[in-house]
Amino acid sequence: MADLRLERVSKRFPGRHEVVALEPVDLAVADGEFVTILGPSGCGKTTLLNIISGLIPPTTGTVWLGGRDITILDPRDRDMAMVFQNYALYPSKTVRGNMEFPLRMRGVPREERGRRVNEMAEVLGLTGMIDRLPRQLSGGQQQRVALGRALIRRPQTFLMDEPLSNLDAKLRMQMRGEIKRLHRQFPVTTIYVTHDQAEAMALSDRIVVMNRGVVVQVGTPSEIYRQPAHVFVAGFVGTMAMNLMPVTVREAAAGTECVLPDGQAAARPRVRAAAVEGGTATLGVRPQHVRWAPGPGDGTGPWLEGVVEDTDIMGEDTYLFIRLNGGAAVTVLDRTGAGAPLGLRVAVAFDHDAVHLFNEETGQAIPVDRKPEPARA
Amino acid sequence: MTAGQRLARAVRGAPHALVLLLLVAFSLVPFVWMLTASLEPPIALFTSTPHLLPHPVTLSNYAGLVHPREQGVFFPRYFLNSLIVSFSTVALALLVAVPAAYAFSRFSFAGRNPLMYTILLGSIFPGVNFLVPLFILMNAVHLLDTYGSLILGYLTFSLPLNIWLLRGFFDGIPPEMEVAARLDGASVWRAFAEVALPAAVPGLVATAIYTFILAWDEYLYALAMISSADMRTLPLGLYAYFNEGSIDWGGLTATAIGMSIPVVIVFLVLQRYFISALTKGALKY
């Protein structure tokens, strides 16, 4: 086991239209840490993983593993194991044949191979199917074999490329728990690539959020969620995306005001207007930080009027999709369980203490004084 | 299911079954006829009432398959020649086509696509075009009238399609499998041999069968290359039954039946790989 460090690692694919897949990245992953690279497809996360695994060389930069420069080391000499989205099991080999393959390649004697395969099969609940071929297994079992094949030789680094994307929702949750349990049992340095923010939040010690080849934020799941450093992170992380709308920020009698394009004041964040470059910004507020009431509101805050356009019922909670009179769309989390009929005229108000502001040009977060998030978030 | 439902279902399925039956008859009747002709004395073929069952039955037509038929015509020898040529062609075709197809599928190198098209170019022209050039070539390297001339010639006919066919199979195997093997500690060669190759077995089988039949059935090219009686392959040997003014239908059909047997055996042995090619593999695509 070892710590992994990336130093100014970048990747360009040359050609008539040069593609910058990855802008220079610095990243340090501690020994035994579980780090997720999160981002939409095409954001460069798989490129980054392939550079770490040695499948493609970086254009610039250095990859360090346990203090050793492995930038151009052959993949098979890196002592890394990988789990793929399509599992990549060897179809002509049995479960045993698949799991012992990495041991065989390293010259582990037969008796020890057998012992370790049996151990691993037990850990993964595959004992009864050790002599089956991959095609005779269910998707979840195939996934388990892939995990077993990767873990069996105790690699220094464990790489996973969207390993759960091919499973149905229920199995995905189950395997998520399994991966968490395995990491606790075998605390190997792990790089996990996914586009699923819920997976990233549930599994990781730290998350690296990427967009268009750029690392936009690195932090713990809680930091990523509560203090998004960039408007992209704000919109990408969270079960229901954060509400984002352009505002102008100005000083008013009651404090700093964020004003929607139609002239209505939407929020009074604890920030000095002077801190907002150019006086315009993107206002962000999560659905659970929006209050709503039928009718024109109670006058205790800057209430914005609108109409319920749609609702999503998620069991206890209901999301209301409200179109404000000014044209902006706002998603509201309703925890009363009452819901609202479509077409209902409502008023909404944002929690002043829970709003985020982002620079309109760069997308970077503008520091806002915020009271600690309530426990319910 | 009640009897009525069963009947209704049978009636609905009837047109379907009828069409299938016609197709089966269409492909089988000539073969049955050949079998019949091989099992009766030549004279019975020319009775005024056509019949599908042999009458009277005799095995005398098959004597030519084991005994020398006439001066210089010896079918066991032709069988051996055909087997040697066909199996050698298959072995060499796989030996060359598998690595070539794998390289085309997996490695990116300068001129990959132009090279592939160049290889396929050979299949565009009718085989007859190559007859004279190949004859001159074989003459120049003193291979005329040898197994070598036939094997090399058949390879030039089959390799373009072999490579193209196998490339398709390798393209269908997700490269992640070999990447996984590489990360598991295998060399490029090992990953190919232990992971990619077994996954491509149905493709190898299809390629082998195609090449085998091509070499087994070929007549025209063999006619040009082979001059001595000892070197004849089966299709050339069949010509011994065509005499001036008469054709020995009994001997001809009996030999044709004998000639079909290896092909049938090859199919029987390899068919399960065809089936395995159709069943779902270990990978999600």
C-alpha cells in the first residue's frame, strides 16, 4: 500500500483539432484513502484514471506512488488493480480462473492460489459458484467476481471505473454497501470514478469534482455539499440540483440584497455588495432551503410569487417545481407531505442564511457568512 | 391448454411449417437423389419412373473409393491429398490471419486502414484473374505440381477474408478484458493468448470452416497447378468418372458422398462453437 501523488499531470490528444482532455492536475491521495473522481461524461475523469493506471501516458506531469516516479512505468509493474464498468471478466475462465489469474501472473504457487481464491470467494459470498463461467452468473455476482479478482492480490492501489453503472438501482445500492465494507476490510488506496454524485457522497473520504478537464473542487463529501467552491459543483452535487439564478447584488436599507432580473429582491445574504465583482452574480439555494406557502405569502421576507408547474413525490418528501412570475424556475422541497395541486398560486422565500453566491464570469464561489447548516440537511 | 386451443394453434402455425418443409425439401432432395444414385446400379437410374428410394440396392459404386478404379486412378490417394492440402491451408491461414487481425483490431499504426483495404483488394477480383499470374509465379519457384502450390494459392484466396472476418470478431471483444489482464500482470502476448484468443474461438471456428471448404472444393486452380495423377485432389479426381460419351453416375455420386463426409464431420465437431457464439458472453456491451 502506498500514497499516490499527481503533480501537474495533464493530457492533450494532438491532431488537427487538438483536444485538451485534462488540464494540469495536482492531487495527493493518502495511503488507504478512498477518493472519488466525480464528473459528467467527457469531463476527463477516465483519462485521469488511465494515466494513473498507466494505460495512457500523460502529456505533462509526474505520477508518484509511494515516493516512486511511476509516470511511464508499464501497467503491469504498477501493482494496481482495476474494476471496469463492463466487469471485463475473462469469459472462457471460471470464477476461480478469473480470480486466480492475477496470482498466476505473479507466480503464486498453486496451493496458495487455491487458498486465497477460497478465502476471497467466502468474503464475497461466491463460495457455491466457484466453478461457474461468468455468463452463468447474475450481474451482481459478476461484479463481485470482478471485485474479487482485483482485491485478491492486495494491490497497492485499487482503481474503479464506474463499476456500478451496469447494475439496476436496487443492486447498485447493495453493491455500494459491499464496496464500502470491502474497503473497511481491505483499506487499499482507492480511486473510484463515477458520474453518480450519490455514489460519490456515500463512498468517499474525499471527492474530486471535475468538469471539462478541470478539477473544480477537492474536498470531503460534506465540504463539497455544504461549501461548493464553484457553481458547477453546486449544480452537480445534491439529490436535486441547487436552484441557480442570475441576480444583481446591491446595498439596500435592510442590508445586501440580491435582485432578480424582474426587480424583485430574492435574498439578503450576509455579504457586502462590494465583495461582488461587477455587482452581478449567480444566486444558489438548495430546494430544502426554500420555504413556500399558498397565496401571496406572509410578508416576513422577500416573498416571490409563482405557480406550481409540476411535482415529484419521493415518498415522505415532495419536490415542487415552481415558475416564478419573473420567469425563473425554482425547485422546492416540501416536507409536510401535503404537496400542492398543479397550477396553485404560491409564494416562496429563500433562507437568507443558506444561499450561495457565485461569480457570474468564473463560476467561483463568493464567500458568504452562513450560519451552520441545520441538521436536517 | 384445451384440445381446441391446441388445434387452433396448430392451424395457425401450419403455413409457417409448410414453408419450412418446402425449404427443407428444396435443400435435401438433391442430396437424397445423390445418395440414391450412389446406392443402385447405373442402369436403375434410367428407368422411366423416377424414384427417391434406391432399388435394387448395391454398394458396388463405392468400390472405387477404396480400390484402384482403373490405371492411375486411386481415390484413397486423392482423399489424402485433399486432406493434407485443406488442413495445411486452414492451419497456415489461422497462423497468419489471427495475429494480423488482432493487430488491425487493437493497435493503431500508420497506414492501418489503407493496409486493410489493400488486403481486401485481392478479394474484389474474380479468382480466375489470378490463375495465370499464380501459375507463372509457382513455375518460377518450382512449386508446380506440389502441395505447396495449392496451399499457397488457397491462402491468397482465403486470407483477405480471414483477416477481415477475424478482425470483426476481435473488434467485438471489449478491449477492457485485455487491459484488465495487463493490469493483472500479463504481458501483451499473454493477454492476447489467454484472454482475447479464447474469447474469439467462435470466430476462429468460422474462419477455419470457411477456409477448409474453400480448399476442399476448389477445382479450377488445382486443375492448372496439378499435372501428375498422384497429386490430384478429390475435385480433380472426380473428373475420372467423365468418360468420352458416358458418365459413370454411380461412381461419381458415390465419390461425391464420400467427399461430403469430412465436411459433415468438421461441422459436427465444431458446431457447438457456433452455438456458443450465439449465446450471451460474460460481458455487457
